[in-house]
Amino acid sequence: MIDIAPVLLDNDDFRLRRAWHPVARSADVGDRTYEVRLLGVPLSVMRTGRTGEPWRGHGQDADDAGQVELAAGNAYAVAERYGLIWVALEQPIAPIPDFPEWHDPTYHSEVLTRSTRVAAGIVIDNFLDVTHFSYLHRQSFGRARPVTDDGYRIIARGDFVQLEHDTVLQEGRRNADGGFGERRIATYTYWPPFICHLQMMFPGDGALAAATIVCQPESSDSTRVYVVVLIPRTDEGLDEQVEFSRRVLDEDLIIVSRMPDPRLCLTIRAEFHTRADRASVEMRRTLADFLDECGLAQSAQSLPEVVA
């Protein structure tokens, strides 16, 4: 038997400097410096808008460098999107992805945040695992029967991974058709390194919702997690949806905090995977390729200039 040494990704990997990461909620950043940490690097962010207007909320993006400025001069770029401040410590190799609900005026949103000791990759990997609904989120999702890979479809395009999952939640609740359960069609789209957007549709009543989870790798033993909750304005239950998302996130963080090693294993053959882990496997492959590209870009940048 061949012993395969696992490659473990933590929050200190230098290649992550070539990616965009969230560092704060927009609502928390004003005209005074706001102290944050990214990949072990201390940063101070502040708002220096030319108009002096405060952040107004959903749908407002201020990517203009005159709107948000890094007080510390040790970062390459800063942007404001989705109610979050984003930073790249070095020139990023990919843009911040697009979440259509954010730009849709018929939606409104809120951002919640939590911290954990595990690496950012573990948090995203856990979010893509729909099979733990029946034991980790039994009360939250109302699902006692095991969740399988039935209704499970994966699309992997190299720069993103998409999981479509059709299942039934709230098994004990009577629905409009007189039966029990609430059908949910969920589409998870993952972009490296630590971004996953979830779109949900409930065929029973036509309800829609979305949630974006993104991670700030603060240091080797600290990750800040942000969840952007988005629902149509016609749904007055935004506060309830935020509280539900907070409860689910807390349940997730409790279980991952018990892992003996807080780092994400990128070596697929070093772990045991089932058919239901296909999203996690493709996520690892996509992330590993992304990190390799970051490493190549880093090496190319550090090469000495050749003068003919």
C-alpha cells in the first residue's frame, strides 16, 4: 500500500495573497480606521469618500478607490461589494465573482459574521456538504431521513464548481398539497479560494432566497466567516431568515471546531470520499489548481528582469 502524504492548506499559505478576501462588513467601516488582519498581516481600513456619504446598504457597491481607502500601505487593492470590504494583498489572478441577487432591486439583504479557529477551506468544504442535514441540522432543516446524492448534480468548469441539489426538508410540516415536507431546489456555486453562493427555490410556494458565505483567513488559527443573506423584498421575514442562517452557521462551526486538524486536506487520495462528496472533491481540485496558478504568478513576479 502506497503511503500518500497529505497536502494541508492553512490560512498562512503565501499563495492566498493573490486572491480577493473579505476583511470587514461595509457597515462597520467609517471615516475612522478599522483594524483587521488578513493572512497574518495587520491592516487598517477606512472610508474616505469624496462625497462623504455613508454606506447606504443593499445594492450599493463602491469599487472606486476614492470611496474606501487602505490606511496601511501594505496591500495591492481594495474593493467594496455585497456589503463587504475586500482586500487583495497582491495582484489578484481572478475577479470577485458576481452574485445577481445583490444587484436586483427586488431583493434586500443583511450580513452576519462569526469567528472560528479552523482554516477557511474547512468552513467552505463543510458548507458544500448537504448530507449532514439529517444529523447536524435535524432541528433546523426538519430532516430526519438520511440525505443522499439523489437529485445531486455537479458541474465543474475549472474556475468554479456548481452543485445542484433537489431534496425535501421540514418532513413533519404539512404542505399546500396536503402532504408533508417542503421541496427545496438549491444551487451552490463555489469560486476559489473561499467563496460559495447558494440560490434556493421552493417549488411549493415559489419562494426564493440566497446566501453567500465567504471567509477571511485572518491567521493560522483564526477565520472570520461572513454570510450575506438575500431574500425578495416582498418577503418581510429578513430578520427571521438571518436568525435561521445564524443558527445553522453556529451548528456548522461547533462541529468543525472539534476537528483534530483545522487545515483542509487538498490530497484527494489521502482521504476517504463517497459519492456524496463529489462537490467537496471537485472543490479541492479547483482550489488546488487555483493555488498552483497563484504560485506561478508569484514566481513570475519575483523573477529578475532580463536586459537584452
